[in-house]
Amino acid sequence: MNYLSFGKLNLNWLARASATLVSIFLTTSLANAALVEAPLPSNAYITMNGFDWAWGANCSSKVVEGCDTLDVDFQVALGWRIAQASPMAIAPTALNFLFTGANVPFNGLDTVSGAGFSGLNAAYMNAASAGACASSYFTLGDGAKTCSWVNGGGQNENTEGWFNQNGEHQWFADVLFLRQTNPIPEPTTFALLGVGLVYLGLRRLTR
């Protein structure tokens, strides 16, 4: 083998090794990011009792086979957090997540995020409605894309709560995420408020 052939062989080996390393890096990066890193569309969550609620993960941890590994890095910046015990007293039930126009069609998958419902039961089938599932937005790349219906609040066989509700903290309790609902007044509201203040000021001056 001459030096030219040896050089080509080394270059080919380096190219293959580099490609392998890049592939490993990309795979690792994707595995450590949520399946979908984007703001939740309005039909992937519900608003109730002063909070936005997102059904964000199938089961509470990866400790049990089949449960999701949670990822909230992207969503935290948008105000989302795991619902803790206090607000869970006013949490919605699984049935509250069913409404016309929700991101997951009945018995189907969300065309944008791939999210869907698993563990279906009679309550879901009888409702025959689309549902809001945001699991893809809160689950690491090595997890599932489904919301387990039978593990949702009001549906599971234990205390019928979510993770952090009614003492639920095991694999059978799906996880809710929430953020505070703080509606911003429209410009017309500010304008009317300004006119009112000016009017009150003028009245005081003319007395």
C-alpha cells in the first residue's frame, strides 16, 4: 500500500468517525429535549379557575416502565410549572379536557405534535369528543407522546386524582402543568380609563 492510498484510507476513517460522533451528539441532544419545543397551541390546554391547565405527561416518572421523563426547560420560560398540592384542590378532571376543536381528535393523534390518548375507557368512548393532550411539549425525546386517560383525574382506580392531588404520587397518576392566567387589558380599556381620569380631574378643577 502506498502513502497516497494510506492517506485516503485515513481520511475515509476520519470522515466515518466524525459522522458517527455527530450522530451521537445529535441523538443525545434530541433525547435531552422535549419532543416538541414550542409554545402550546390554545387547543392543547384548558383555562379554568384562574389557571391554564395542560395535561403534560403520562405517569409521574420514568421509574415505572412506560412512564414519561418530564422536561419543562422550554415551557418554564412561558410560565408553565408542575401543578403542586395547593392549586390541585381546584384542578380539572380528565373530562374537562374534552371539547370540540381540541388538538387530539377523538380516537386519533394530533397532526402537529403526535400527541394522543392511551388507556381509553368507557368515559372517553361515550364522550366521543376531541381532547387536549400536551404530553409532547413536556416529555423528553425518549418518552411517549400520549396522555394516559385512565390515569387522569377522576378516572384512575385509586383516589381518582392527578399527580400531587389527593395523595397521588405514583405511576398511576398523570401530571398536570399550570400557569397563572393574567389577562392583559385591551388598549380600549386603557383608553377608557384615561378618559375617566381626565374627566375626574376636570371636574375637580371646575368646582
